[in-house]
Amino acid sequence: MSYNTRKKLKGTFFILPAFLIHVIVIVIPALSMIYYAFTKWNGLSEPVFIGLDNFKRMLKDYDFLFAMKNNLIWMAIFLIVPFILGLGMALVFTKIGKVQMIFRTLCFLPYVISATVSGKIFSIFYSPYSGLGSIFEKLGIKALAGFAPLGNEKQALYAAAFVDNWHWWGFVLVLMLSALHQVDTSLYEVAKTEGANAWQTLIHVTIPQIKPTIISYFVFVIIAAFTTFDYVWIMTQGGPAGSTEVFATRIYKTTFINYDAGYGAAMSLSVCILALSVYFVLKFIQKRGRE
């Protein structure tokens, strides 16, 4: 046996345990989900094949469609707010000298805090008894006394989305800052010579030059928006009155609380197909943009 062959075999043996775990934990459950999506199954008894009934039911399921609306709202917020904050601050930071690293680190700190910790901190912050509502009451601001957005059906989703945006925007800042550092500075000199103002330089020079990074960010955000779970579950568990229900919480409750695993699998498969479809469309656009 040659040296190269032995070297490859050793590498294979190191990879094999992780590969087997991946197959057992990811691949097999994913393939099983495809089968169970076409069955009536409570997660315990023998599954019964029912064809497309679960998918037909989904189209008439108000809770699922409402969750879809919330996911789209979440996606829209996530696409706009962190991007504007991240790009805006990145543009400011490129003008800062030696202290840039300090400010960049401070802005990046929320990203390294786990979702569980962030969610719990902001749950206290939003509490009418120990958070902002209590502070407003002590200050005598009666209009905001008892402020509790997580208990308000119209405000809860946006309150949870704010925390997720707070968590991620520092990462977006670093991402955009890295992209801006790759832009050829001579382009800015040419734009200045041609008399372009700051806005024109941003639109016609900066944005086109960092377009691949922006599209990659959009792809990431859209996939993440379809699968968001942690902050919603930690802070509201889909409440109040289902107002913050998203795909993941709906699927979780359907499968593990209502014991309707077949329908839960059908919803999971539909979300996967939807997310992958958007992903491939955006990747196609990204490829065309590079050409």
C-alpha cells in the first residue's frame, strides 16, 4: 500500500465518525420527514399513507398561513433594519482611525451573546413589573406606565424581532466593513474628481462594488427568516393569542404538543422547499450579476 493511500485512509478514519453522526442525526431524519409528510401519524403509532391530504389541509390552515405572514414580516424587518444599520455604521467606521477596532468590538458584542441569554434579558426589559413599564411608571409617565409589548398582540412580533435585529446587526456591520475594505480607493478618487456627492458615490460606486456581499447577506437572511425559532420561543412561545406564531413554532406545537407529526412533517417539507426555491433564485441572480 502506497504512502498516499495510507494517508487518505487515515484521513477517512478521522472523518468517518463525524460523517456517521451527520447521517444519523441529519440525513436519515430528513429522508424520513419526506415520507412522513404523506402520512397521518401521531409520532408513536404506525403511520398511515394519505397522499397529498396534509398539503391540501395546509392551504386551508389559518394558523399556518398566519405563521407565513409573520415570517414574511420578520424577513422584511431583517432585510432592512440590520442592513441599513450595518452598512451605515460601516461607512462611518471607514472614516475612523485607530479607535475603529474598539467601536467595532463593542458593536459586535451582542452577536456573541447566546439567543437564550439575550431573549431572557429582553424579556425582563419588556416586563411591566421589572422593565421599562415599571421605570415609566416611577417617572410618572402615565401613557407608557405598564409598557409590556410582549403582552400586546400588535406589538409582540416587532418586540421579538427587535431583539433578533439587535443580536445580528453587529455581525452585519463587520460583514459590510470587510466588503468596504475590498473596494478600490481609486474609484472614490475618480468619483470625487467627477464632482459626485456622497449619495452619488454610495449609489454608483460603493453599492455596485459590494453587491456580491449584499446578495449573500440577503440569501442568508431569507433562509434564516424561514427558520427563525429561538427568540420567538424564548420570549413569547408564539403568544399572545398566537400573534407571534412563525413556521418553526407552528411546526413544533403541531408535532410535539398536538401529536400530529405527519402534518408537522408536511409543513416542514413545504418550508424547506420554499426556502430552497428562494435560495436558488437568489444564487442565480448573484451569478448573473457577476457575469
